[in-house]
Amino acid sequence: MQDDLYLIASDGWQASSELVPAPLVIARTFAAEQEAITALEAEREAIGRQIEELDEEHGGEGGLLEEARNEKGKLTKAALKARVREIFDDPDAAGELAVVNRYLALIDQEAEASRRVREMQRALDTKVAAKYKALGEDEIRTLVVDDKWLATLAADVHTELDRVSQALTSRIKELAERYAAPLPALTEDVEASSARVDGHLGRMGFAWK
């Protein structure tokens, strides 16, 4: 916040990326576009996991993908296509062909998802750049004061409340465990311990009562 105040004192309420970070503009103005990109990124990651699972299941020694690796042991698109050409007419390789084609399809799906993410991100960046130029002082104040400063303070307060709550919970649990036994039981334990001490002292020839 101190850095922001320096910027405002120096330049006024200007729509610079230092004073108004792009994520603030996106969250307030282009949330739908960002959600679409995030969803597509999640889809791409899911496809990547499917590729990894297929490799783990069939890529080992004796697996259906073993012969599809290139000279460096990699499952590349070129190597997979070459393997398809080799076994395309082999009726005994139907299972292998299905797995290789599945792997190829996933590679294409992942590449397409990546292309769309890049395309959508470029479009969003263009919109954000145009929005910066069009921001008025009132909008900048709202973004900085409400979305940046107050949101940061709220997050800090929430973090501190969580810390205090956890500390109190821990202390209460400690006290509950310490005083779990009722007073009569504690008194009985003290009396029993005193009796044992008296017995030891008596055998030693001492008495303290």
C-alpha cells in the first residue's frame, strides 16, 4: 500500500500496471473470459493426466506402447504414426493399434487445447490493454481502493483471525485435557500419593506430619 501511495502522490490516479495489476482489471471486467481460459487449462491438464496414465499402463517393457517408442525411448507423434503404419494391416496387433491410436488422439487433443488457450489468452491480453487506456479516475479508485487495498486488508484480517482461532482452540484443548479429571478424583490421587510418600518417609525414619 505504501508503494501505491508513492505512485499516486507522484503520478496521480494513473492506470499503470504497478498501481492497477492486470488481474484486478480481469476480475472486475473480464471474469467470464478468464473463467473460460481456466476451464480450458483444466481440460488440458486432464488430457495430460490421461496420457501419463496410458504410458504407465502400456509403456513399460512388454507393454502395448513399447514398440512405438523412438530411438531415444520417447513416445513422439512421429514414432506413434510410424508404428500405426507398421501394424495397420496386422490382425494380431488390433489391441496395440487401438492403444497407439488412443495415445495419438490424446496428443492431438492436448495440442488443440494448448492452441486454444494461447489464442484465448492473446485475445484477453488485447482486451485488457484496451481497457487500461479507457480507465477513468473513478474506475481506477475503485480498483485500487476496493479491489486491492480493502481486499488485501480483509485477507490479512482473516488470516490473523484464523491464527488466533487456532491458538485459542489449541489452548482450550490443552486446558480440557489438563482438567479432564474431576476434582474429587484429583483429590483422591493427591491423598494416595501423600500416603505413599508418608510410607517411604516412615520406613526411612522420618515423619513430616
